[in-house]
Amino acid sequence: MTRWPIPDPMARALALARSAAAEGEVPVGAVVVRAGEVIGEGRNAPRGTHDPTAHAEVAAIRAAASTIGDERLTDCDLYVTLEPCAMCAGAIVHARIARLYYAASDPKGGAVAHGARVFDHPQCLHRPEVYSGIGEAEAADLLRTFFRARR
Amino acid sequence: MTRWPIPDPMARALALARSAAAEGEVPVGAVVVRAGEVIGEGRNAPRGTHDPTAHAEVAAIRAAASTIGDERLTDCDLYVTLEPCAMCAGAIVHARIARLYYAASDPKGGAVAHGARVFDHPQCLHRPEVYSGIGEAEAADLLRTFFRARR
């Protein structure tokens, strides 16, 4: 567990995660940043939108690509509160995200440091720099509180 | 290479792949079927839509989930002309697709029988039945013709 001031984009991702929880969605939030500016953001919304692909990262990437009118988010960073799953890690590859920052680790559903380890195969077309742990306590607490309330 | 009559949903996926190629997109098409009826279809469109997540499978799954108003596509089958990548395999897991039929194998970008092998990890929440090879010659020929013309 890292104790460190939370960078603004991760603070925004945590706020998005909180707003997801308020709507009954698993609390995960994400933002895409280019040159210090947020160009896309998203929160988990599969239940409300009836869209199994509506994870925070996919929403943030789609929004950012739409903002700049380019399917490639070269030179962009993605901040997300939870370790991406295989679907989202794949989306990060396709978008050519330069740096991935995630807060909480996800041994069950994560596919960066666990399971499918999407970036770690020779076939992987693009591997972002990966950083993790900052905001972990806050992100994990949001998830714990959410699931405890649902039990 | 399998020689076998092409089932209707795969024939439709191949037609969608052809229409993608006509718009300058990598020719891949997909349909979701429930009880013999197509409830969602999609074709590759990341260039035209500036959306790196706009793969045929994601589009078909989103359309099908919207059609039935449920993020879970239990009892639904997905037909796609190319082996799904990690992103699309992850989307198939989240959607709880019952059976996956793909035509051409993709040793470079595929993540079902290659690379990340998304369904083959103990963490994988849902594993569809997987069938492959029918329509392979047609799907591979579309891709070859497309990339040859671009060189």
C-alpha cells in the first residue's frame, strides 16, 4: 500500500467511481489525459446502460478518441481506479495508450498483473508503461463498501 | 481448413466483413444469435468512427444487449469471421455468450487460441463453448485481399 499524494487525474477517477456506486454500479472510474488535460472520462455503467462493454476504461477511451477525432491515443495516459480486465487491457492496446496508472490491484478480474496478462505476450502490438498503487487504499475501500452493502 | 456449408449467421458475418472492407476498414463481421434469430450485428469500424473499441464483436454485443435490454447475453451465440482479440474475448466473457463460432484463426492478434488465451485462465468468470474453422477460407481470403490492396 502506497501513501502518496493522489495526482489530480486519479482523484477525478475516484470521484467518478463514487458516482458509479451512487447509481448502483461497481465503483470504477477512469480518465484519459493528454498534456495535463482531461480529454475523456468514464465510469462503470453496464447495468444502467445494458451494455456489458461499458467499463470505465472503455468509456474514457471512447470519449477521448471522439474528442481528438483519432482512434489512436498516442501520448495519452489512462488513470483508472482498478486494474483493467482483459477487455479493457485490449482496448488500451488498440488505443495505443502511452502510460497506464491504476490504483487497486484485482487478482480476480485483473488482466495486467494477473490472469491473461494481456501486455505480456509476444503478440501484443503495444505495451503501455504501467504504474500502480497510488490511490489503492481509496479505490479498494470504495469497492469493499459497495460489495458489503450488497450482501 | 474445413469444407462445410456455411451456416446462415456466419454467411451474414462474412457479408458484414465485406461491407467493412468497402469502407476501408479491416474486413471483420459479427452477429449475435438467440433462438435462431439475429439480435445484433456489427462490423469493424475503428477508422471511420474514431473509436479504437469499434471491433465487430463489440458492436454486435452492444447491439444485442440493447435489443434485449440486458447486459447478459445468456443463451446467445456469437458468430465472427476472425478469432477474437483480447478486448473482444473479454467482452464475450462479460456478456456471458454461450457459444462462440469464429471462422479464420489469427495467430498474430487472436486471444482465444493464441497469445493471452483469455478463456484459459482460472480467473476467467465464464468460458463459452468455442468452435472454429467454418467459413475460414472465405474470411481469410477477404483479409488477404484487403491487405494486399493496401500494400
